[in-house]
Amino acid sequence: MNGRRITVVLLLTVACTSAPVVAPAPDVASCQDILAPSERGPVEDSSRRVLARSWIAQTDSDEVSWIDPATLRPAGTMPVAIPQQTWSYALHRDGRTLAMAAGRVWLVDGGAMRITDSRRVRGGVTALAWVGDHLAVLTQTAVVWLDRSGRRVSTTDLPAAPVRSAGTADGFVVLTEHEADARTPPALTWSAPDAHTRTVALDRVVAGHVPDEGEFGASIVPGLAVDDTGDRAVIVQSDAPIADVDLSTMAVTYHDDQPMGLTSSAEAKLSDWSSVEAEWLADGLVAVWGTKSINVAGGGGTGEIAAGLSLVNARTWATCEIDPTVVDVALSDGLMFARATGAEGRNDDALVAYDSAGRELWRRFGHRRMFDIDAYGRFVYATTSWDGWIVRILDAATGEFLGVRRHRPPTLTTRDSHGSTG
């Protein structure tokens, strides 16, 4: 998701509730100039109902139900109660077997609408992913493999705490942090249900707590993207080389030009955290975005610096910048839906749709304060909760407004969720 380094001019926000402000980057190539456009794949049929997770405020627990994605309202049978609020999920390729996790892992049969298994997994579950008919359960110390009945089949110990993770066609990939003394570098571990595992050290990657940055140290989270075949992984950093890993051999190639220049060296010393997101698109393209915090001088609180949205061609390592003001992205069916920030002190964030080659398809709002984005098939959802919950439902292809929901939205489950940690 490098050929030419791109410089992003970044301005600071004064308060943590203000949207980041970023000046346009000079002399940035158009994505259409250097990246071959991708053909959009078939759109998932989102006219049908979808399994969703909803939070129940009165009991601080969750429930699973079938939802109409066009209206975000219940569609079908009675919901299944989950006794805790969960934070990770993975939907099986059958579209009806749902794994959810908090202190325990629950398996839900969406056809019979019942819990088929519930078990505690030691170490604190941080992510889930289905790999065929096996479930990868990521904890702080290991990858625990379960079969569809919930029976444990193997365990892969990790060299350190996980930072990012992703499922592949035949395994599960975990990026772990460096040790506290920073003498042991981050590592990438691939594991499979049959207990086969491969690990490689990433000596030019920084991930985890860096004690000598920021006032109290900094938390650095790179982005991890895996291609659809599960053959390659890229680790994208905010101000360091991209690592390209062949998952069959664990051979590592570093590319020194980066798609992001989050901060100058002076600003980096003030940062509390840096987080990069990376997602593999079609035709070898990787979408990259992220943010970085900064402590504002004079007791002004904490602000954010936007990295913007960029594309990396993982075949040629050519890089282009789509929009330097983007701070959040949702992807669905080959399209990217981004929240682009407006001028400092103004509530004029916009929702912008791009195709996988970076072409802008439509733009909405431009007068809203910050909102969250989600997408499913033919629908995009923009959610605000400043004065009560408001969810605006839009057509993904055209940006047409389709409806409004004035309740907290459910989380629609999708089969392409990789359960990233960070």
C-alpha cells in the first residue's frame, strides 16, 4: 500500500476534539499518472440480511441478530444474547457462523440463532480470524487454534506482545513488538492450525513502546497488509522503510522511500503515539493512512497530525498521495470511503468516496463535525453521536442519501474482517 518520497506539510490542532488540519502536499503526483487503474470486482449482494452485533446499554452486553443493511433495522428471528460486551469478531465464509470475543470466545450459529460453544482463553483475546474451518484466537502471548466446534487443536507461542494481525488463506500473521530494551527487534510470525509456524525478525521496523520519544515515551503502531493469496505481507511505517515479506520463505526486502512523512524530527520528539493503517486492494495496490499525536506547547493539550490517504504500488513501489487531510477510511468492494477534515476550528469534515486507483467518485457533507464511517456492500454509514446518535445511510456508488437512523448503529459483520489489533 514506494519509489518517490512524498512530503506532507502538517499543521497542528489545539485540542483533542478538533479535527486535524493538513496543508496540501507540494508537487505530489496524481495517482492516475503512476498507478494502473484497477477493475472493481463484483459488489456483494447487500440487499439481503446480514448478521450484526449490537450493544445493550442497560446490561453492558451484546446481542447478535439479523439486520437489514439498507435500514439497519432487525430483519428476522429473535436475537442471541451474549453476556458481555465483545470487542473482536470473525464471520466464517458461510456467512452464518460468527465468533465473538471478550474474556471468552463465543461461537454463534446464525441459522439456528444459538450459541454453540463458549470457552475462556487465557492471555486476553485481542483478535479473531477464520482460516478455512479453523478459528485463530490471538492473545497477548500466543495464537490459539480452535476448530468449528470450539475444540482447541494447537497453540503457537509468540516472541512478544502482538501489535497487528491478519488472516490469510491458509494461516494467520502476527506482527509483534520489540522488547523493552529495543535490542530485540519486532518479528513477523506466520502460523497454521497444524502447528506449523515461521518467524522472521524485522530489524528495520519499530513497533511498540519507544521510551526515548515523547515526554513519557511513544507508542508506535505500523500498518500490516496481506495480499489476497496470502503470499505477501507489507509492514508500513510512518517515517521508516516499508518491509516486504514473502510469507512462504519469510524473506524480507526493505524499501527506503515511504508513502508517509508524518512529522519532522522535531515534532516526533513530542509525539505520544503514531498509528498507521494499511489495507491491500486489487492489482497489487495498498491503501495507507494514519494519524500521530502531538503535545501542543504551552499546556494546549493533545492534538493530532493526519498522515492523509496514500496508495503504494507493491509491484513497482511507486507512491501517490490521494488526500493529505484524510484521517479515517473504510473499505468495501474495491472502494475507499474517507473522512477528510476541514479547516481548523470548523465543523466541515467531508465524506469522500474513491475507487482503488484514487479517483474521487463523490463527496458529501462538508459541514459536519467529526463522524465515524462504516461500509457494507452497497451502503455507507456516517455516524455522529455529539447530540444523540444519528446514522446517515448512503448509496456507496453514488453518495445518494437513503435514510437516517437515530439510534446507536449495530456492527455489521463481514467475511473480509481480519481482526487487526492495535
